[in-house]
Amino acid sequence: MPPLTNPMTLKRIHREVADLKKEDMGAMTLSPSEDNLFLWKGTIPGPEGSVYEGGIFNLDVVLASDYPFTAPKISFKTRIYHMNISDRGDICIDILKHNWSPALSLFKVMLSLSSLLTDPNPKDPLVSSIANQYLTNRKLHDDIARQWTGLYAKPKVPTKSSAKAQGKAKASLSSSASSSRGNSVSLGAIEIVDSDDEVPAKPRAGATQKAGSKRKRETRASVGGEPEYSDDERESSLPSGSGKTASRASGGRTTAGGSGRRVAPRLSTEVIEIEDD
């Protein structure tokens, strides 16, 4: 929640917002939050020629309820290797302490912080070890500062090789997904065939017996080459007075159904004599 303020403070904040639109900010950014005029966000690019060149440093700005009579609280959110800036982002600069004046604006503070990146102040350090290294081994100090800038402050831009790698990864995932779908279909087909073999369908008993007798009759006809005859058809086909011989000739097998039908013997291999009484 924004702090309780007087109309003078709100008027000052709105005036600074309007002034920022007229200023040449360059690569710097500074603006209040959408829902709170006392919370601001800003970015400072690493100055050219400094060990922080190429980096983008994010800052949080908190205004007091009696601003501009109290200095704003500014902290670095991006890690930086600097003698006047702590690991928590606290800043040691005189205009944010005893040298603050209501005549100063947030834009002027941002310019001072950008200058601090170019010209650190070893006489009033916040991190004494970095200040001592800056004075005794400047090359090592600069190498570490550049390394930190590359690790924490430089924007991560995807290279062509990484983009190709991402494309290959997506293609690999797509082919794997389609392959897994194809494998699942084939496995399903195998399971269906196996289930049919293990549990065969049981046909009706009547249908099985009828089909078997039909196949038996067709086999006999194809082997003997002669059709089956009933008793009436056999007697009508023979001459009169040949009943005895015909009876002997037709004394073949009866069908399994017991219907009185007889199967004609193979006349091509047996000679039947018919005698007249």
C-alpha cells in the first residue's frame, strides 16, 4: 500500500514523471509502478569503456512519504563487482546520504550512479576488500569485474547454434511421440491376435456336426466319382428281376445318420452281374 502523503509530495512525484518524458534518458530507464507511485524501477547500462560495459543493471527505488525532503532508497538488484555497492545492492554515495537535497531529482540521481560505475570512490568504500584490490592490483580487479558483468548483467541472447539445437530437440520429441503412437497401435494388434489364439470361439455343436457330414459326403463323391442314391432311386434305375443282384450290389455302407440311404459302391472297380429269373 502507498504511504500516506500530503498533496505537495504527490505533486512533486507527478512533476518528475512529466520531466522524465522530456529528458534524453539514452539507454537508461526509470518509471513508477502502475499501482504505486512510491515504488519505481530503473535500469542503468554499463558505461562504454568501463569494466561494466555491455551489462544492464536493474535498480529498485523507494520514495519516502515526505519525498523530496527525505532521500530515496535505491538498491541494485543485479549483482555487480563494485567497491561502493554491497552484495545486497546497498549503495554508498554521498547524494543519497548527507549531501541529499530536495533540489535533486531522481533523474539526477541516476546520472550520478552511472558516473559511479565509471569512477568508483576508494576513499569511501562499502566493500573494503574490493577497494584494496582496486588500489593494489588493478588488472585483477578489472578482470573480475568484467567476469561478473558477463555472468550477471549481460542479457542472454540465444545464438544460432542454440536455436538449431532447440529445433533439433523439438524435432526429436515430435518423432519420438509419433513413434510411440505407432508402437502402441502395433502392440494393440498383437494383443488382439494373442487373445483370439488363447480363447478360440466355440461354434455351435449342431453347426459343427452338419458341416462335418457335408464335407464327408463331398469327399466320398470326389473319390468314388459317383453320386449317392436313395433306395427308391436305386431300384428304379435297375432292370426288373435284378433285385437280388441289385441288393447285393447296393449292400454297401449306410450313412451315419441312419436315414436308410445307401452309398453306391464304386462300379468302376467291381463288376456286377444281373441275372434274369
